[in-house]
Amino acid sequence: MIEEGIVSDTLNLPGLRTLRQVSSNGQHTYESVSIEPDGPPCCTVPDRSPNGTKTVMFIDTPREGRPAIIHHKRRRWKCRCGATSYEVMPWAEPNRGITARMADWLFRQAITRSFTAVANDAGIDANTVKDIFQDRAQPAVRAIRRKTPRVLGLDEKYIFGGFRAVMGDVEQRTMFWMLKARNEVTLGAFFDNIPDPETIEVVTIDMYSGYRKLLKERLPHATIVIDKFHITRYATMALDRARAALRSSLTKEQRIRLMHQRWTLLKRRKNWEQRHFNTFRRIKAVHPELAEIYEWKERVCAIFDADHDRRTAERAYLAWLDELPGRYKTYFKRFTTAMKNWGPQIFNYFDHRYTNAYIERLNGMVDDANRIGRGYGYRVLFYKAMLQHGVPKKKPKRINRSRDILDGVVYDFMGVEEMMDAMLAPYLDEDAIAGHGPLLSTLSERFCDLTQSLRATLISKPDRERPRDGHSPMATASAHRRARRPVASPTSKNSAYSGAQNFFASASRMSTALNAASATEPHGQALCPRRDARRPLSRSAAA
């Protein structure tokens, strides 16, 4: 099927006018010309005459799931010196045969998708996508504002035939960096050049001795915390050792049955379902020693789940170690050895409750990015990982689902939180709080002013005239009544008014509570609780 027509601004490119558009053979084809073509003269004294046009082809961003091709009539001039000059095309990507916005689209798509998949959608070669990605990825990674984290997570990922050191911000849950190797020289050079190393207070690692040696030399002030999941995994391994010791005395059917039952033993009791309890009762009836070892494992793992301080946790572990029967110590040898060699760093968890869970998840996401495509090298994978996970995740934009937009009535709720922050910031900063907080009376008065300003901004907007063509007077009057209605009906869940109704109801409750507290304060000295000035005051927090 061929669709052809004369259009004016289909391409939406600056300075371009679309002459024709043809949609056939699974693609869109356009013919364009510049509205005011211009180009630099080749000589000092401009003296040139028009010399026709030259048709050049560019690939644009896909439309409706199909590639888009632009055949542009590029203006050219003949200079008196005999040279030929061409018009400048700022919308085109230099030396690529694609538009600049197409290059941007390819780069954004290639961050999360394979080069081949992006190339198939765009109708170009995968190597072109790879070249564009590499050209734009390096400045994009450099533009990321990396702040030295307060809590640094350090782990490794075995990929491309070697270990790669992976680091992340445990608190902000973002990727910090990925190194080409995990050896002492590479890590040492990185930590020697890290900005503001004194910012790092806590480092979470696994039980790799090279990390401990490096951190003691490069970051002696930082507290090393061993990931609790690594140490509890060693306790779980005792069950596998005990199960392997029983296999020699079991029949083939019993070994197969126990092999399927091992998943119940490897799970924590807090994660059990009813079927796991039934399986454990059968294990306890046939292999009571195995069930007893499971109870000892659960007891020591519960130490890391409880809300203990460091001294209580150390006492609980020593009590467990003293009461552990001698016949079971062989199975827990790897666990007790790790506790002996890494005890101070393991018990640091009870002073700084951080784990390496996010870094382990980051390793999985790096592996996923490598699995999506084929033939990636370290540099490409590093760029993809940093551009995906090196920046905080943005919250999806809220869309206005109200049909009132069709009537020409638009209410903007997007800037409510920014307005609240701006108006309340002088009363909630570090200097104003001074360790205590602002006066309740001051905050209450300011909040009343805020709600009145928001009401005037969001609700008291002039009604917009709705076109009357094609509508009856009764329908038009009904539309105006809906536009002037101050509060939406409770049944209209998608109305824009419902957001204002909920907000002002919360604002009214907070204002009433502040006024009541302010009235009872002695000599006007009641203070609000201290809040972290680094966190913006959100609408939900204010409510």
C-alpha cells in the first residue's frame, strides 16, 4: 500500500520543509528542501552563483515502527574561483548519513538494548550503532556527577575471563565504578586517585583478603564491614556437608529423596511455606541429626537478624559456639574459621548495618547487560553499566488522566512540591532549626499562607471558552458548569480536581494541628522536631 501526499512540517526539523511523503515497502520516505539555505563562501570575497541542488540521503528516527528515509535537495553554489560550496545542514550528523536526532535516539536505545536490535529497528548496520554509542558514551560517562560515597560497596564480577572490581554507593543505590581488574595494582591506583577519600566512612566487602589489605593501606579511617549474607552462607554449607556424610549409609531411593529435600534445609525458616514445614517433619522423622544441625544453623543465623548491639551479638555467638556439640563442629568448621579470621569486621555490621546486597544485584545487572548482546568488550560493557546504573533512577512522570483537558480546562499539579519547598525552605534549613526546630506558631502561619497561595494558583483559574461548533447549547452549558465546579464528584476518580481536594484536605488537617500545638506552647517556645535539611519537604511529608 502506497500513501502519498504533499505535507508542510511532517519532519519537524529546523529550517526544513517537506515536499513529499511516501509510505510503502515497510518504510517512510520523505523529500525535503531547506527554507533558507545558507553556507560559508569558499573565498574571502563572496561572489558565487546558484548551481542547482544535489540530492543526499539521510536516515531519520523510526516512525510508527518503520524506518524513515529523507532525500534532501542540498543547495550548492559555484564560486568565481571555480570551487563548489554546499549549504550547511545543522540537523545532520557529520559524516554519518543520519540526522542528529537519529544519532541521539540510537545512543539512548543502545544503552539498554543490544546493538543488533536497535539496528533492526532503524534499518542500519549494527556496527554503525556501535560506533555512535562509543563516540557518545565516553563524554556522557564523564558528565555523570560522581560523588564519593559515604558507604562504599566493593565486590567483583568474573567476566571476559577475569575478575572485574565493581563498586557502588550503598546508600544511594547507584554504581560508582567498574575496574578492568581486581588485582592490587589496579585497585591501588584507583583509590590513590579517588576524590575526597576521607568522605568514605564504611566499606562493605566479602571475605577476600586482598580487599582488607588494600583498605587498611589506602583508607585506614574507614570501617570495614563484612557482608552478613556471605557469613550466613557458610553456616548453611554445614547442612550440605552433613547431608553428604549421610549419603554413604542411604539407599538409592533415600538419596534421591534427600536430594529433593535439600532445598528445604537451605532455606531460612522465616521464608518457609507450609510445604516446607511438612518436608521438615519428614526429614526429622528419618534423619533427626540433620534436623538438629538445621536448628543450630538457624540459631546462629538469627543473631544477624536480631536487633542486637555489638556486645550482645558477640556474647550470643560465643554462647552458640560453646553449646555446639562436638560431633557437629566438623560441619561448621568453615563458618567458625571465618568468624575467627574475620571476627572484628563481621561484628562491625552491628555498628554499621550495611550489606553488599545492592552490589551483588549490580553484578547481576552487569551480567544481564552482557547477556543481551554478543561480542561486547570491557569498555562497551562499562559504558552500558555506568549509563544505566551510575545515575539515580528518575521517577516516572505523572500524567494528567482527566478528560477536562478536552474541555480546555488544565490544572497543573506538577509544581506543587517545588512551590512548597521554596516557600518553607527559609524555615526548615540548618541555621533556622539550630538543633531544635522552628517555632510551631511560625510554621503554622507560614503553612496557612502556603495553602492559600496554592489554592489561588491551582483552583482560581479563569474558565476557558470551549468551541461551540458542533455542540448544542445544552452541551456547551454543561461543559462550562463542569469547568466552574470547585470540587469533583467522589465517583470521578480520574478528575484533576480530586488531586486538589486530597491535597487541601491534608493541608487543612496539618494547619489545624499546628495551630492547636501553637496555642498550648508555653510563651511561644514550642519547637518542631528536627528534620534533615538535606531532604526536601515532600507533599506527603507535609500532609
